Amino acid sequence: MSRAPILWPGVPLAVLSAVLFGAGTPFTKLLLSDGISPWLLAGLLYLGSGLGLGLVRLMQKAAGGAAAEAPLRRADLPRLGLVVLSGGIIAPVLLMLGLAMTPASTASLLLNLESLATMALAWVMFGENVDRRLLLGAAAILTGAVLLSWQGGPMGFGWGAAAIAGACLGWGLDNNLTRRLSAADPVQIAMTKGLAAGAVNLGLAAAAGAAFPSGAVIGGAALIGFVGYGVSLVMFVLGLRHLGAARTGAYFSTAPFIGAVLAIAMLGEPLTVRLVLAGLLMAIGLYLHLAEAHEHEHAHEALEHEHRHLHDAHHRHRHAPDDPTGEPHAHRHSHVPLVHKHPHYPDLHHRHAHRHEQVGAQ
């Protein structure tokens, strides 16, 4: 069986999310060189993503395109609140506290714990399936990220390091909870997270006495935030929808390498042996993930939910008179029990339990 259907569209979406986020790093460095407060810059980046996506959402509604995605419902609000609380409020606050007490070299390494937390929570707490190949691939990607962020110097661990680790755990929980919301409109999810995180970070920066920069710098930060945070997060949510949190998190871990490569071209930073080695490790990890062919007979239980879909093998339901007709479309629909066999990821329709002998089935 061809592997193309399982790679598309989840893998390109997750990789594109990493590319957009990583590409924003060199531009962010340029803004930091102007002396702007990192806390204030984080708020501007988040707020730029939220406001930019809000404009996109208004344009979608004006063009009639928003109906192709399922909106967030009242039942989603508690989980969305936890997403905003863990990833948009608690994690940024812990990060700022940790940075104030931790050497930059230590902080740079510790920030790689976000990907590890995302994958660990997905596998252990949320039950996503994993095999030895995926573990090795994730380890290779994470090792490359650690190698890339290593700056030498002091490695003292204390309360500051614990705070940064707590921030990474908060973002890992955020990513896994967002996976549970990924059936809904990704623009609406990313916009809400951006506006909330932006407001909190700006408020904290103002309380700390940060001076606001010029209008040009604010506009530049907003644009970088829209593309590198907002659009990237939309792609990330779509990746979660198709791949699950662990695999999306692993692909997203390549963002530091992408940013480092672009910094060479944009900022004249040197090409180092460390960068080459990190790139090789990440390439090995990506190959191990791309080579996955998880296939076994599995059962779909009766299910009713709402999300963007085409009428494929998993969507053979009938339409009510007021349901949309064009494809793709979104409406509430039911799935009847089904048993079949095909390659799959832990997407919206494949969150079943696995027997030990199925975990690495090929």
C-alpha cells in the first residue's frame, strides 16, 4: 500500500509549523538587538498572532469560508480555559521567573524539555501509541535540539531551572489539551491563545516597568508574531488533528535547527560543526518518523462529533436537509462501528487502545 496517504497532510503541516516558527527566530533576534524587553517582546509577538488571526477570521467569515471548520462549542470552553491557563499564563510566568535566576546557557538547554514533555504526556497520560522506532527518532531529534542550544558555561540547577522545567511542562500539557480541541477551527483556537497570552505577557511587562519601543518595532513584532506564532500555531493544531501530539511535537522540535540555518544566511552567523551534527541527528530522527507504517486491524466504536471532513472511508453518513453540501465541510455527524485495516496515525478517528503486539505493527 502506498505510504503517501498516511504522510499527507499531517506531516507537511507539522513541518511547516516548525519552519514558520524557526524562521521567526532570526527576526526576533534583530528586534532584541534594539534593546526591547524580552517579556514585552513575547507579549507583542503573541498579541500580533491573535490580532492577525482575528483579521483572518473576519475575512473568512466575509468570504463564507469559516463554515468549512467546526466552531468551538460551549462544551470546549473548560478545556480551552485550561489551554490558555497552562500555556498562555502559567508557562510564560514561570519562564520569566526562571530566566531571572538561570544562566542563559542552562535556560537554552532546558527549553528543549517542552518537546520531551509533549511527547511524554502524549504517550503516558493520553495513551498515544509509540514503538521503538518513534522513540529512537524522537530521541535523535531532541538530542540534536539540545546540541544546537548548548552554549557551554555554568550548568547550575536550582529554583530557576525548576521554574523553566515547569514552564515546559505547562506547554507540553497545553499541546496535549489542544490536541483534544483540534477538531475545531484552528484559526479560532490559535487566535484565542494568542490574544490571551499576549495580554498576560504585556501586562506583566508593563508591571515590571518595561519601556515600549517605537511604532516600527511594535509593527515588526506584530508581523513576526502573526506569521511565526499565529500561522505556525494554526499549522500545529492541524498537525495535532492528523498526527496526534507526540508526532507533531517531534516534528516541531526541528524548529531550532531551521532558525539556526536561516540565521547563517540573514545574520552572517558561522556554520559550525555543532550545527552540522545537530542537522544530521534531526535528519535521522525525521527519517525514522517518516518511515513509520503503523498498520493493523482495528475497531472504530460508534462516535458522534463535528469537524471538517470529506466523504471518505470513515465518513459514509447521510446528510440532514440543512447540512452543508459542498466538500470539505463541517457538521455534526455519526460514525457506525467499523472494523478494518489500513495505515493510520492517532488522528481524530484513531484513538483506540493497542495490544502490545500491535504497537509496532507494520
